[in-house]
Amino acid sequence: MVNLEKSILKNIYLIIILLFLILSLHRGTFEIAPFIYGAFSIILIFYGHFIIKRFYPNVDKYLFIISAFIVQFGLVMLYRLDLQRAVRQMAWFAVGVTVFIFVLLLFPNIKRLEKYSLTFALLTIIILTLPLFLGREIKGSKNWIQIGSFSFQPSELGKLFIIFYLSGVIKKINDYKDVLRYSIPVVLSIIIFVLEKDLGSALMFFGIFMTMLYIGTSRISYILSGLGLFGIGGFLSYFMFDHVKRRVNIWLDPWKDKYGAGYQICQSLIAIASGGLFGTGLAGGHPEVIPEVHTDFIFSAISEEFGLLGAIALLILYLLLIYRMLRTALYAKDDFSRLVAVGIASMFAFQVFVIVGGVTKMIPLTGITLPFVSYGGSSMTISFLSIGILQKISEVGNSDE
Amino acid sequence: MNEEKLLRNIKALIVFFSLIFLVIIGYLTYFNLYLSENIVRDSSNPRIKLSEEDVLRGAIFDRNGKQIVYSKRTRDGQKRYYKDGEIFAHVVGYNSYIYGKTGIELLYNDALSGKTFYYDLLGSIFRKFAQTFEGEKRGSNVALTIDYALQYRAYKLLGSDKGAIVVLNPKTGEILTLVSKPSFDPESIDKNFKKYKNDVEGNPFLNRATQGFYPPGSTYKIITAAAALENIENIGNEKWLCTGKLKIGDYVLKDFNSEAHGKIDLKKAFTKSCNFTFGSLGMELGFNNLNREAEKFLFNKDIVLEDLVIRKSTYNLEDKNSRALLAQSAIGQHGVATNPLQMALVAATIANEGIMMKPYLVKEIKDEYGVVLERKKPQVLTRAIEKETAEKIKEYMIDVVNKGTGVRAKLSNIVIAGKTGTAEIPNSSETHSWFVGFAPANNPQIAFAIIVEKGGTGGKRAAEIARELVSEYFK
């Protein structure tokens, strides 16, 4: 087990070195800077792994290893696209690893949070409404808070709060009346998201809720009525909100207005198509022509340069990560922790599905981040916080064995 | 809460998420296999420009190595220069990132932009390697079969008229001249595209030489004569009494100025372009013979060429038994429509003993170091008529220029064979002026077709252009 881990880590280091070797040579001259950047990355992974191994030899170390590997896709891509952002992203990676270690070392047993359900519900609503008063519109969505030069996306933290809330209340559900009562914070959140034009988060909240509801109650009828209501809501909001209508129309035929409203998605599709099976090779394509390539469309950039194979590899890494999360849920000691783990796993699964499906035009595009990969501090920090919480659950789960 | 149930649900969730990811992967694979090909080619793909900007686009030369089109580096990319742009526009086409590409710029885009894997794999790997060290990537050059001086002269000869001129080598099919007027300037295409596009009257983007759709008029008598020679025995001895007016039921087919040629044989009828005789021949031959002969010259057939797109010429009568229509079709006035390139091929077929060679525009492709990547070889397009038939018609055509309707094409030192044509324009008193032929008659080196829209009779404007062209070529 330990040897396997070591060999996996060694291979990850090797891949990082190779990727940055390409970046140091691609302009025709040898540059040292990419190696320094890559070395930072390796040190962070090594350090994070060292702490887990040193203090918690029994926990599931793959949660961290896989996450850290996924982060490399984003770092390499960002380094190639935009050096300034890449440096900041490396800082966020460091923050993420730090948060992860802090959670691991300082957090109480997750089970103790079970009794604060109501607090989490209130926190969710408060934090999600903040942008309506303090926020400003970025990229057509009013879901940011800006304090000085520091901007923050509260929906990222809101996702975790709602998961904690749901984990606490879902087992209390016995009938439809309970479903209605306990779903009030979720429904409120979704309405807020629609008002903030943050449809991606609305979709994710709904996905997380449905998944946890089914896992906790085993009642398929709840899910079907939930889907039905969501369908009606979606249908109505298509006619009520112009921004919803516009997104759906772009999805149906982006090429109609390929230099206007459909520009982003068309450029994304062209990038993915340009990659082919093997990709153009790192730094061999032109993903920089896609607007917002460093955040929402980073998957398209990866598809262009790493090809279909690279994109599938990344998706498999996510699937492995989600599998390890659900495995953690299986081995957890109490239902609350289990549900938290399930919630976080479905959060990642839906987030990847929504954004990858969006940039490939499988489903309508809604701007959310690709966890661990997209540029951005909120997303990176919350993703590592989530991994930290799961690690904590896994630590408790394994501690008695 | 039943713990067992919870665990079972979580396991089911693992399967569910695996399926979701499988769906994404499946969709991505489907996208790559079936959708991506068209998406990459979309004009909104900036990569096309980016990758082409990277490689200095290759030049286009005439048959003697004279530069026609070339590119130069600028501070922010490269600029393409077209020498005598309007004169060569319909051959080389244009190269625009907004409006796309046409002509040689389109058909030989791969070679011009340096993608030569198709021509020689090993060499292109070597070139890539060499270019990496030189620091400048250059595309390959295309040498045309076009003769710069002759093309230039042909363009000027058309003056301010609309029309087209095609000159080719009847023995090889190499196109020496291909002019269409009005023309456009490829160098300023981005600026003037809309102006050209909106010019409905002049339609400068229309390549009249290959896309024209004109009645061939009396030049079509070449084909009718071939049909007569091949289908009617002893036709050489047959005589007609031309009254200048051929009555077919209620319809009267007139000769030019209703001139009565009197007693006349086929050779003389051809020389004088006698409508009476050819109208009678058309009725005698009938639809099947006329149609078969037209198709021997590839009317009603798709001619697929590598370097050009040629519009299908047609021979078709709405009533195959109508004697009036048969008579009119035999003199190229009704039911027949063609383009100058096709008529140049008809003349070339007579010049080349009945064999029609495949016309082509590109002589060879050379990489930037001068190594020949591909050299085009002459190919036979079709064996249209017997050698004897061709020889006879050649004699007729020599007479046309010596003492017939085409006398204005006559040169003192070179024997020219030709046929005039005056194509009537429906609902108009004006006519298109046609002249097709070849020279020198005994050993043909060029065959040509000239049309001047609304240029009057074929014996005047077009015949004079033919004379000037031939003397330019043999000077």
C-alpha cells in the first residue's frame, strides 16, 4: 500500500516535470522559470502528503493525491495561458493545501456539527443574499462580493453550508410534509441563484439536494416529484427571465449568432474539435482565443492541447476522486458524516457534469468553475476545504480499526 | 434510519455517477468522431488564420517563372500582393480571412500554406526541421500553365467590354490564358468585397470563362458539321440551294441579313456560316444524332477538373421532334448553352485530331528550396471524333479565316483555323461576338475561344481579338 502510494506520487512528480519541460522549451529556447514553478507544485504536494502520512498514517491518502494531481492540469494550462494568473493560482494552491491541513489538524469530529442544522440553513441564506446587496455583476452573474481588491464567490461556501444543513435534517424526513418543510432553504437558495443569474449553482444545489434526499430516504417518489417541480420551475423561468431564455436559445443553436451571443460556446467547441484524439500538444494550440478560457472554459483548453485522451483522463481522475469520496462515506462511522461525504461527492460530480457538459454543448452552458482546475481562489479554497472535511471523516472512520 | 439501506444507496450512487461520467466521455467521443470535422472548418475559427499567419504563404508564378502573387512579412503578420491583380483574378482567386478563398488560393491552399505531407512525407519532415533552424516557415510555390504576357494582352484586348478569353495548348490541355471581364482586385478584396458583390450588372466575381452560359451561335456548327460527317454518307457531295430563308412550317430560319448563298456544299456552307444548310442538316440528323454528337464533346456531362470548376454545357430540346427547334439547335441558337472554356476545348479537339485533352492550370508545385513536389502530366479527357472528321473540319476552318466569315482574323505569316459565331440575345437586338479556333493550322500550338458580350458579329470584334492574340503568341 505504501509502496503503491510512493510510486504513484513519483509518477505524478515525473509528469509535472515533463509538462514544465515542454513549457520551458516550446519557445525554442530553454527557460528556467517553468521549472521553478513546477518545483513549487511538487513541494506543495510533497508537504501535504507528508503531513497526512506523519499524523494520520491510516487515512485515505488518495483523496489528497488525486486532488493534487487534478490541480496540476490547471496550473500547467494557466502557466501556458497567462503567467500572472498562474502565479496567483499557485498561491491559491498553497492556501488550499494549508486549509486542508488546518481542517485535518484543528477541526473537531464532523459529527459534532450535526446539531447546528438551523444555523447552517441561516448561514446559507445570509451568505447567498449578500451579493444582492454588496455584490457586483461579473460576467453576467451577480454572484460576487468584493471587499477591496479581494473578490469572493459566496455560492462556493454556500454549497458546503447547505450540505451540512441537509445532512442534519434529511434523516428526519418521514413524509411529503417534511420534505416541503426542510426543502425551504434549498428552494430559497435556488430562487436567489436565479435572481443572481447564477444558473449553474442553482442546478448544482438541486442536484445535491435530490441526491442526498434519495440516499437518506430511499424514496424514489420524492425524486420524481422534485424533478417534476424543477421541470415546471425551469419551464416557467424560461418565459419569466430573459437571461434563462437566452441561454437555452444559445444552446439550441449557437452557430446562428457565432460572433455575438454564441461566440463563447462556438469558440469552445472549435477548440475541443481542434484537439482531436491526441490534442495539439501542450502550447501547440490556440486556446487563448476562447473568452474566459482560464475559468469556465479551461476544460476546452485542456481538450484542445491534450486531446480527447487527455480530457478523458481528467474525467477519469474526477471519477476516481468521487469514488474515493463515496468510499469514505461507506466507511464513515455515523450517518451524518456519511451524508456529508455523499453531499460533497455529489457536489463535485454535478459541478464537473454541469461545466463539462456546458462547454461541450451537451447541456446549456451555465458558468461555474471546474473544481481544482479553473482559475480562482474561492473555488480552490472551498475544494480543498471539502477534501479536508472528507479526510477528517475518513480519519474518524479508520481510527477505530 | 436503516443503515444497510443507506450503504446500499451509496453503492448505487457510485454506479450512478460512473454512468454520468460514461455519458460525458461517450458524448465527447461522439463529438470528436462526428461533429468536430465541420466545426473546425467554420469560418469563425481563428486558428485557421493564426496557423497560416505563421507560415509565409507561397508564391504563384506563370509558366516561365514570372511572379504573379507573393507574400511579404509585415510587422503584424504578412501581406499578399497581386501583380496585375484584376488580370489574373479569375485564375488565382482571392485569399481573405473574412470572405474565404477562391481559385488557386483555395484549391492549392495546402501547398501554399506549407502543408506538403500529401506530396512527400519524408521531404516535409526534413523541411519542418530545416525551417526550425532558419526561423522562417514558408509555404510551397505554385507554377501555373498561364503565360503572363498572353494573359495580359488578352485582358487588354477585351477593352472595356464584358467577355472572356481562353487560350490553351490543344496537345496538352495546358491553359495559357483565362480571362474574364469585368474582373476584381484580389489585393483589396476585404475592402471592396461588398462593392463587387453588389455589382449585379457587371458581376465581377462571375468567371465567365468557365461559369458562363451562352448560346454558342454559329461556332456550334463545328459540332453539327462533325455530326453530319460522321452520320450522313457522302455528305461531301451533297448540295443545298440556300435562299437565305429556311421555312419550317410557320417558322422561318434566316441567314445573316437574309443573304442567299445559292447552290452550296457543306464546306462552303461552313465557310459562309450558312444557316439554311445547317438548319436543314439539323432536321436531317434528328435529335438523337445531334444529341450524341454534343455529348461526344462533353455537353450534358460533368467535367471534373483539378484546377477549375467548369459549368456543365447543355444540349437539350423541350420538343425533340420539333423540326424548327432541331434546326435552331444545329446552328447553336436554341437549346444549346456553353462557356468559353468548353468552346476552346471543342476547337482544341479539332486541332488535336479529335482527342480532347484535360485542361489544367497548374504546371508544378515546388517547395521553397525549388524542389519539385508535383509535376502535372497531360491527360486525355475524351476521344471525341475520328481523326478524319477532325481533318475535314480543320480544312473548313482554315477556309473560314482565308475567305469566309472570319477573314478579319487572317494573318499574313500564320495560318489560322477558326469559326465565327454571332449569338442572338433573347429580347434584344444586340448579339454576342464569338470566335473559336487554333493556330498554326498545320501544327496547332494554341487553341482559343473568345466571346465579347454584345460585341456584334463574330466576324468582327472576336475575330480581330483572335488575330491579335495569335500574333502576340508567335511574335
